Amino acid sequence: MRIVFAGTPDFARLGLDALLRAGHHVPLVLTQPDRPSGRGMKLRPSPVKALAQEHGIPVAQPRSLRLDGKYPQDAQDARQALLDAAPALMVVAAYGLILPRWVLDLPVHGCFNIHASLLPRWRGAAPIQRAIQAGDELTGITIMQMDEGLDTGDMLLRRELAISDTHTAAQLHDELAQMGAEAIVDAVALLEKGQLKPSPQPAEGVTYAEKLDKAESPLDFTRSAVELARTVRAFNPVPGATARLPGLDQPVKVWAAQALARETDAAPGTLLQVTPEGIDFATADGILRVLELQKPGGKRQPVATFVQGWNRKH
């Protein structure tokens, strides 16, 4: 099938790669403009653009697709590129731009989205992290027919994945990216056979996965230890949970922690003990034991190594 692909990060790259391996023709790729990154802050292509270039696929990088928006020429150029590509279908995965109606209507079969949750739960920007943070036991991939709403379109195909009590956002991201790549290939195959059956999303069970904010990083010890341990996993690697320790001027990143079902009369946030097994904090309910940390500018360290170089005053 003739498919235009729109996506930006690694999550999307796997979907594009799977479609190419399945033999589909991709005449055009849309992705975000190159961003500065690395120590030298040089402009670097997105993972999707890099893969497209490896395959000699033309790439468009509009800053907006709104014909009446801030960058109308970008949108006009993208529109012409899409018209020239004449896609039967557009596949979208973590693209980062809102698709206006003219884009949704341009492909013969419209636009399919690879969404990393079981819709209608966790519509929005950060479904992987919010599912872990909320303590969900199940997540998955929904292939959705896109409309103008925020992840509100008809469901076309769903795949489920259990969330373990050790999953970090990074680990779950990688598993869902692979699942999404396989699911979109299956969805296109069903489309070609005329066997896709759209199903409206139920009105009940709708939740929104708000975009992650660095302001959420500091651990709030007035919450329970179980909630905080989930937050540490959900924010690994981005934005990273943080905590303040005695003797250190800046917060440290907390990369791993566990909830201990022990009660204490100490006020939430009190540093209870420091051992090679963990740094224990009192919370509103239970004790949070920190297991892996990182000083600003330093490397991640297991707690046994970290405490050896920590000049603390408490």
C-alpha cells in the first residue's frame, strides 16, 4: 500500500521500519524539524528522519500544518508534498503536530494513529508514564482512525500488555513501540483485505495523560510510599524523580526505589536511615527506600556506592 508516515522519536521509528519491511511503499515522511542536542548542541535529525534518509525517502519537516497558522508557507509546502505523494493511507505515531482537517481527509483511507494505551484510557501526551504512575496493571496499543479530537477516533485494533511492578517508563516504551510496530502492519493488512471493523470509543473510562512537567520531579513525601515508588518508575528516564539529601546543595535524581510496608511516627520526608541497602524516607504511608541515585553532573550509582562518597550531615 502507498503510505505516508508521520512521526518523530524512536517509538515512531519502529513503526516506519515495520511498514517498510512489510513491503509497503512510503513516498513521503513527515517529521519534526531538526533539534539541537548533545554536548555541542548541533542540529540532529529525528530517528524517523534518519531512517527515512537511509531508505532514500523524501522528508518534509513543517513547523505547522495549519494553512492559516503561524507558518502558512510550511503548511502549503507540506500540502503540495502530500498531494504529490498521493497516499492511500497516512500512519501517524508520536509526530508532535496537530493534524488539521485537510490532512485527515487527504489520504484515501484517512489517517491511522499508533497510540500507546488502551483507549479511551490515557488519551494525550504521556500515556506510558501516566499508566505506571496510576498503578495500572494493563496497558497496550490502540490503532485508531484519527479525527479532529484528542485521541477520540474509532478504534481499529487493540493489543494488551501487562504492566509489572518493576516496569520503568523506558522499558515499557520499548515493549509498546515493538507492539505498535507489529500492530500497525496487522492493521494495514486487515485494511487491504477489507476486514477492519471500526469501533467507537466508549464514553466511560476516559482519562487524559497530561504532558510531563519538570515541576513534577520532586518527590512529595506527603504521598504514600507505593505512589512514590511508582512515580520513580514512571519518570525514568524523563523527567526523572528528584529528592534532597543532607549535605548536598542540589537535588539528586532518584532512578530506583521500593515501597516498604513499615509504619513510622516520623513526619513525611524525614530521613530515617542510611545503609548500603538503601536510603529510607518516611512518607504519608509506609517507607520509601531509595536504591539508585545520581548527583548533578555525575553518573547513576547503586545506593551502596553512592553512600560511600556522600558527605552527609544529619
